[in-house]
Amino acid sequence: ARRVFRLAGARARRAGLAALERDARSGLLNAAIAAGDHATALRLGWRAYRGATTADERASALVNLGEACRGLGRWEAALRAYHTALALSPLPAIALPALGGAALAAARLGDAG
């Protein structure tokens, strides 16, 4: 999957299709998370955040950054990422994973109550 997303991103960049390039990067980020490659996901997540053009895109990147931070055992950073994502966007596709991730990170920090 990562090879396909890299190829799609490169072709989109050459064609000047910025939105498609962002989508390919998002796919690459999610593939890294799914593969348990959280260090790569963290790097890609920051790139996605910096390249975001809307609050919803920034929120989505923050949810993914939260996932990468959880995978690395960085619970406080994960919790901050999820809380910030929730403040940026009310979309259910962002809010639901942000709430779930925030609950898991808070539980690991002993703040589940």
C-alpha cells in the first residue's frame, strides 16, 4: 500500500494536483500507522499538518498524530493532539476517533475518571 500511495503522491505532484497529493500523503500516513511504523507516521503526520489548508484537514492530521503518539507511548502528546483536533472540527469522522483516542490516552495517564 505504501508503494502505491508514494507513486500516487509523486504523480499528483507532477500533475499539479495538490488535493490529490494531500490525499495520497494521508493514505501513506494511515498505512504507516496500520503497519505499526509510528516513527514514520509521526514524521508524515507533521508534514500533513503543515500542508493542511483547512481546519478539518488540520484536525484530521492531529487525529493521526495522536495515533502515532499513542503507538510510541507518548500519552500526553496524544491527548493534546486529540483535544486540539476536537477543538478544530465537529465532523463525526474526526470527533469519533479523537474521542476514542483521547479516552485511551487518558486511561493510560490514569485520568480516566
